[in-house]
Amino acid sequence: MADSAALLISILHLTREMRERALGSDWEGVHAMEKSRQVLIDSCFPLDGSITDQTHADAAIDEIVELDRSVVSLARVAQEELGENLGRLKLGHQAKNAYNSVGAGR
């Protein structure tokens, strides 16, 4: 099993990549990476005695948390945009149906 210091670095790299994919709206990629990352997180915590530079570990954890917040925020915005687009699509469909029913009634 890898030590906590190495796992933290792997988690940080995955989280950075997740954010890049989120910026590119690659939500399937983000989801797949999150699954892999969760396995690492479960293996990493609680931290073991391999952490010799606690300041570096703290900084890595802080960056992971901030990147994760960014990914969640980007996902929330994308979800809201999707909801708005679906709402517009539904309204367009309803308008088309209304137009067709009025036209059929002539």
C-alpha cells in the first residue's frame, strides 16, 4: 500500500485534472476520475506516519479542497444551464404543439 504522502500527491493530480475536465464540460471524465480519486482518498485517510512535511501536506489538502469546490461550482452552473435549456426546449415543444393544433383546426 502506498504511503499517505504519495497518495496525497496522486489525489492532488487527479483533482487538478478533474477541474480541467470540468472547465471543458467533460462531465463523464470528471465522474470517472472522481471514482478513482475516492478510492485513493479512502486509502489515504487517516494520514499515516509517512507525512514528514506537514506544511506541504496541509497545503496539498487545502488545494484539493479548493479545487473540489471549484469543480462542484462548475457542475452546479452546468446543471442550471442544462435545466434552463430543457425548460426552453419544453416551451418550444409546447408552442409547436399549440401552433400545430391551431393550424389543424382551420
